[in-house]
Amino acid sequence: MGKISREDMLELTRRMTLKRNCFDRIAGAYFDEEGFVDGTFNKHFLKLPPKDQQANLKIAKAVPFSDTNVQLKEHDFGEKDRKPGSTWQLLMALNECELKNDAMLDVFYEEFGQRYRTDGSYAVYFFHGSYDVPLKAGDKESLWESEEVYRFLVCAVCPVSGDYEPGAPECGFLFPAFKDRGSDILRADIFTAEGKSRQAGLLKGILFSGR
């Protein structure tokens, strides 16, 4: 297990504001306490009202902005985790299509609902984003040129109450990992809220399907 750079995460979260928003799409599903899907959604992020954008940015930002290497830890996808039909393969495809394929999302939700358990109803939120990573000069001042376009998914699992009102995320992940200011498709950064280690273990079991 490698170490996550706090500076990398702060650089990324600075693009998770209304003025500097990096997200273009949000999708998700609501689950009952038994893991059955109650409903799904898939929307262009920028078409949401500003109030909803702000609320969803708070959910997404909770994953990379969490306590680095304590709540947020890096995990490797081994060769057996990347076999055909694996969750890794599905996440690669979801990132490539920018969350626009509902059939693939439904496959993820079905697998998730079968294997994830928590207290009460919950929601899985997916965000697709892109970040033009700027080059840096030797004195660490950013240059105008883009070094790489980092395209990524943030997933957050939140308890819900009432009319699908989400609480703070209990676990989630960033994929591909943002490492050395670039994309690392062989790793994911997994978030766990305090006191939710059981849920994080279930999430890891879903992501790392060869284990």
C-alpha cells in the first residue's frame, strides 16, 4: 500500500467548487435496507441548480478532502483484480464513457446492492470529472500548458433519510488514483468515515473482486 500525497488531493479539491467545478456528470442509485434499488438518476452536472451543485460538490469533495493516509488510503489492483468481468474493468469503462452508459451503471448497482450492507437506506453517488493538470516550472510555479488531462470518478456512499436526503458519506473512492499529479489506473484511493470500517471492508471486497 503506497502513500497518498496530501498536496495532490488539495490540488484536486480546489477544482471542486462552484467557480472552478471539474465535474460534468453525476449519476447514482438509491437503495433500501436490503440492497434493492429504489431509483436511479443520471444528469449533466452543470444543468443542476446552483444549490444542488453545491450540495453535491460537498458530497464529492468529502472523499479526496478526508484525512490523507488515515481516512483515505491507496489500494492496488493486482492482476487478478483486473481480469475480464472485474469491477476494475467496469470502472475503466464507466470512466471512458463519462457515466453516460446506464446499462453499465446498472451492472455496478446490482453488484453493489448484493454485497454492501449498512444500517438503513443509502445512496451511491457517482461523479465524473476532468482536470487539465498544469505543467510546473522548476520553481513550482504553474505554467499555462496542460501536462495531462486527468479523467476520473468519485464514488460516495451516503445514508439517506426522508425524501432521499443524503447524510455525510460513510465510504467511497477515487478512481483512477491521482498520483504524482497524474492518473494511475492500477490504484484506487478508498475513503472510510470514522467508525465505518465494516462498510469500507465491504467496499474493498466489491472493488477488488479477485480477492
